[in-house]
Amino acid sequence: MGFFDLFKQKDINEGIKEYQSVSGSVLLDVRTPQEYKEGHIPKSKNVPLQMIDRVTSVVKTKDTPLFVYCYSGSRSNQAVNELRRMGYSNVTNIGGISSYSGKVER
């Protein structure tokens, strides 16, 4: 990984493909409930960043593969760090829905 890779945006479309290929994985949307209602990726679960400690209601085991997104990738990055601190071992920030090109549910 080079220095400029640190600034490269995550490709949420690639992240969704990876999520779909991993059995038992959970797609986690950490935006607010209002943002989630306005449009979210199908099959995603909404656990806002401010309530990330409530993730246990959605994810039962700490080794479950989690693919986390928000609007731009910033909140999902914070959520990934917090989830790791909480003991979740298989967590990936896939970026922001703002660059998602797939179907959105309302």
C-alpha cells in the first residue's frame, strides 16, 4: 500500500459484491434512521453510529462478517473502529452510498 492509497475512496460497489459473496455476512448502514428511510441498500440493517452499541440486536456473534457503509465513508470508518474496539473481528468499511450505483430501497 502506497502513501496515496490512504486517500483513495472505498468503492462501495466492490464492497457490495464482496458482501454478497460472503455467507452469513451482515450489511450495516450506520446513517440516521431518517437517512435510511430516504433510501438504503436492500437487505441492509440500520444501526446508527450514535447507537452502535446496540449492534448486538442485529449481529449475534462477534466473528460475523460485517460490511459497513454510511453516506460518504466517514461515519462508517468511525463505526468500524468502534466495532473493533467492542471485539468484532471481521469488520470492513465499504464506503458511502453516495457513490453506489445499484438498486436502493425506500
